[in-house]
Amino acid sequence: MGRFRNSAALVVLVTVVAVGSASAATIGRSSVRTLGSFDAAVVAQVNAVRAQHGLRKLTLAPGLAASARVHSREMAVSGVFEHDSPDGMQWWKRIRLWYGPVGYSSWSVGETLAWRAPSPTAGQIVTMWLNSPEHRAIMLGATWRELGVSAVQSTAAPGDFDNLDATIVTADFGVRSGWVGVRRGGAAGSGLARARDRRPLSRRPPAPAAPERPLRSA
């Protein structure tokens, strides 16, 4: 079974939070574990597809990877397959906690999600995004410069994942430009430009794609 969603946004200036780490856990009947090698494979596949279209390679950004890691895990635990967090935090506000534009004049982020049961390949996840016009537009965006990916595997994943063993993937894209520096002697996280906390320009995530037949391990 496969489903996916995407979104894109533009915001200017926010605070920076230190990157944290993820860990495996067991919650109720479900267990959640990170898939580091899978993350690297998705990044490689995305960059291979971008190269085929004459687009620049995206570099791995620890902040985007941390944002993706947090979200993949919280989706697995909550059983809610959405861009916004279960506590109601909007998706772009989550990303800015980890990948903040303080010191930059502009900041833009995008996100694609996918899940499939039970154990898809990185290529299959990327193909799902390519086959959706809206997801394809995010992944092949010419403005992006950085990327962070996190996949988790959850056994008996609840809620939207139908209690299946599911692989859940978040890919966060970003670009920061117009470095203006930070004011010396100012408060931590303060920037030269006036911070804005406003609703970004965005597209609502598309409805989930029609479920596909689950992939079964040999």
C-alpha cells in the first residue's frame, strides 16, 4: 500500500534550535526504528533523478534531516499521516525549528511524504513521488539547495497505516539565501532583518493517492 503527500512554503527569518537525535522505541504493540541506510539511498535516488533533468545535486542539511526524523517518528507513533504535527503545529513551523533562516534574507522549504507496506525500496518511494505531478514539482524544484530525509519502519503501525508493518518517509527540501549575518552582542538567535511569523505562501497537500497493492518481502 502506498500513499504520499507534499507541500511547499516560503517564510522569512526564524530562530535556530540545535539538532537532536532519533532513537528506536516500542510503543504499545508497535515498534519504530530508524533506517539510516534507507535515508541515504533516497537522497541518492533524488539526486540521480534531478541530474537526469539537468538540476543541481542537493546537499544533506542536518537541520532538514532532523526535522524529517522527528516527523516520520511522530507519524509512526500517532498513526496520523499528515504534514502538520499531531499537536497541531504547522509543518513549516516544525521545519523552521530545525532549519532556521536567522541571518538570511529569504528562506523556502518544501516537504513530501510517503508510506508503503511493508518494505519498499528507495527507488519505489521516489517513483511514487515522480508519478504524482505535485510531488514531482517539489522534488524537481530548481530553487532547492539542500535536503534531509528520514525513514522509519513501524510494526503494526496504527491509525492511517491500518495496523500494517509500514515504512514511513519524510523528505524536507530547503534553500536559504541572502546571508546578512547576525547582530553582535544581540540576543541569541536574533538577526539583522525583522523576523516575520506569518502564514507562508503554500499549496495545501493533495489528497492521498489511491492505495497500491502492498509489497511483500520474498
